[in-house]
Amino acid sequence: MNYLKFLIVTLCSCILMKLHGQEKKSYKIHTIAFYNLENLFDAVNDPNKLDESSPIMELKTNREEIYKKKVKNMARVIADVGLEVTNNAPAIIGISEVENREVVEDVINDPLLRDKNYGIVHYDSPDLRGIDVALLYQKKLFKPISTSSHELKIYDQSTRKRMYTRDQLLVSGKLEGDLIHIIVNHWPSRSGGEEKSAPNRKAAANLCKHLVDSLQVIDPYAKVFILGDLNDNPTDSSIKEGLKTENNRKNVGLKGIYNPYENYFKDGLGTTAYRDAWSLFDQIMLTKPLLEKDYTSFRFYKANIYNKNYLMDKSGTYKGYPKRSFSYGGFTDGFSDHFPVYVYVIKEISPSDSR
């Protein structure tokens, strides 16, 4: 009889352990994104910049009205990125091709974003056209600790004259208590040809890698996100050799960098198109600690390209391309010539947190 009782108790214990092991875990999930806003310039000429060459300044009429439409379109996209999974706009989003802080303020004050209470990190860069990068963050979710702007010094290969381009933005802060670091990039363009301009992007990669290395000297387990429009594809040498990226998370060493967008590119996907060829210039990369399976702090879950139908041209020569805002000297009521990119980060919720 005692033996039978022992068997019953043992069997019940095994069932309870199995049921406990199958309990569904709960997670917090946030979106971290990047979006090239394609020439978000205001309608006022700045005598200190070459902003007169921007598409909106080339318009003869209705500049202010078109500017307001452009701002609203940018706010719509930002509000949508990651929404279907998180039921929220990005917790953090890096942006590029903005003229100044004021245009960024106009975007976050649009009715679609106003209740998100975004904060802004922005520095004026020495770029001749006056375009900058910036970081937006929901104040209730992310608390900046330190911010800095890092100058990229490059020179014309023929004349050796300084070429003024975008700075790289480094922001360190706490995402719901977890320390993370974000580097926002907009690397030099391919103007003059891919090969001729390649050294400029290699220099940008070296600067970015230096920033990552500096963070890892302080903390080898630093959680770093590298995001931006790099004007190079994930397989180009500036990224593969300059940043030393891996496309297989299993091969990423302690201080290594994982690029989830390399496999997307190899599958034929892109964020911008030109002459029937896709490029994946917009990317988000991350360091090894974000790949760990211990979800007591935020870890990488999944990467995506935000390429919904409403962001595409519906017909004509550029059917399926990103629907840009400006074309043939006019405003198209489009969005950008780049699709946004984004990643989800997740963190397990303890039973006490979910009460």
C-alpha cells in the first residue's frame, strides 16, 4: 500500500513539473528602428547652408503646404513601424536627412505622434547641405545618460580638400532600466561612383568601429546597436571588413557584431532601388550580448524591413519601388526613397511584474 502511494505521489509530482515547464512565459517587447526621411527640409532658406538645392526649395509655389504634408507623411510611417506586434510606435528610432532640430520637432508634434512624448537627441553636423542625423525616444521608456556627436573627417582623393559630411551620433541610456548604446549613422554617398567613393565609407566604418571598441573597453558586454543608412550593402567591405560583421549569430564572438540584414540582402531584399536593382543600405547591427538567451534583460528577437504596400509606387516605371516624396521637380505626396528597418527586443516579465 505504501509503495502504491509512493507511485501515485511520484506520478503527480512529474505531471505538476511538466505542467509547470509548459507554462506560457510573458515578455515585454519594443521596437528599435531607423528611417531615412528623404530630404526633410523646411520651407525657409538658411543662408548658412546649401539648402537651396533641396527639393522643397526648388519648388516655385506652395512650399509651406507641401512641407506640412511631408511632415505628416513622415509621422504616419514612424507611428506605424512595429505597431502590429508592439501596439506602439518605436521606443527608439534613428533618423537621417533632417535639416535641423525644428523639422524633427514638427514631426514628433504631429497628432499621430504627440501622445508618444518623444524626446530628441540632435546635433548640427558640418554637412554642406545641412542634413543631419537624430535620435527619437519615448521618454517613458528610454532615459538618455550621455550623448555625443563624432566628426568624420574625409578628403577628396584628387584635391585633398576636406569633404564635409554627417557626424555619427552616440547615445547611451537605459531602456526600462537596461543600459544600451545606439550609434546613428548616415555614411557618405556613392556620388562620383561606388569605387571612387568607397574609401569615404571605409573611413566611416573605421569611426563607427572605434566607437564600438571604446564602449567595449569600458564594458566587454556592452549592448550596442549600430543603425543607419550606410550607402553600402551588408556584403560590402566597409561593413564586412571595417565592422567585421557576421551573418550567423553562432559565429559572433564576445566583442563581435551581428548583422541580420546580410541574409535579407542575399535573399534579394532591399530598402532602396535604382535601375531595377535593390540595395540594402539601411541596416541595424548589434553586439554579442544582445544575442544571449537569458531574457532577464532585453535581447534581440527579430529584424525586419518595413515595406508595406502604402510605401510603394503602385504603377509605372517605378512600380514596387519606395514611393519617394519628390520626383521630376515636384511633390508626389510620397514618403521616402528608403524603406525603414527595425528590430524587436524582448525581455521576460517576472510573475511579480505582470500582477
